Amino acid sequence: MKKALAVAAAAISALGLAATLAAQPSTAPEGAKVYIVSPQHGDTVGTNVTVVFGLSNMGVAPAGIAMPNTGHHHLLINKEELPAAGQPMGADVTHFGLGQTQTSVTLEPGQHTLQLVLGDHLHIPHSPPVMSEKITITVE
């Protein structure tokens, strides 16, 4: 009986620690940077575009995996505003929760903007946010 109570207490303690860690905002290390390797700002591309993600001073981890100094990519296409600080990125943002570092997207002809934002294990931007510059491409 005492052993069962000890095991239960340890499990409850572990759950409490996990909840505390999940509630803490994920911080980004100094010098963390996410960027779009390709295409480059101003490029003219076809309708099928391969977007290659770059990341320095941090690592990539799948969504749901809480590890310090890691995150996963989110691609914003034609978004004027960034997600609200401290809030998970919504369904209108393309999530790469398996840790992908590139994608192929099909875009209509015309001008489009692309921007990357790194999200933590809960899809929340880090503090401070790790985001790329917004680039503009032309699709023909």
C-alpha cells in the first residue's frame, strides 16, 4: 500500500512539473535566427514553389516535444499580421509540426509574401519571437 501511494505521489509530482514547464513561455537564446534559404526576396518562380527553411543558434524539434532552445517552423503566406504574442499560431498558418525544414506550395500567379515564425512545442512563438524577414516573390 505504501509503495502504491509513493508511486502515485511521484506520478502526481511529475504531472505537476510537466504542467509547470508547459505553462512557462519558451525563451529563445540570444542570436537565434530563422530565415528563408530559397526562394530569395524578389525572385520570380513557377506556381510550384519549394521553400527551404534555415535556422541558426536553435534546433528543430517536433510539436509536442518540449526541449530547450528548439522549435518547429510555421510558414505565413500573404499574412499582414503576426500571431498575437503568447498565443498559439492559428489554423491559417502552415504548421510543420513534424520538424520539416522545407515544403512545396502551389501559389496562384501574382505577388506573394512569405515569412517564417518558429513556434515552441505548443505552437507559441518564442520570447523574443524568432521570425524571418518577410520576402516578396512573383509567381508566373
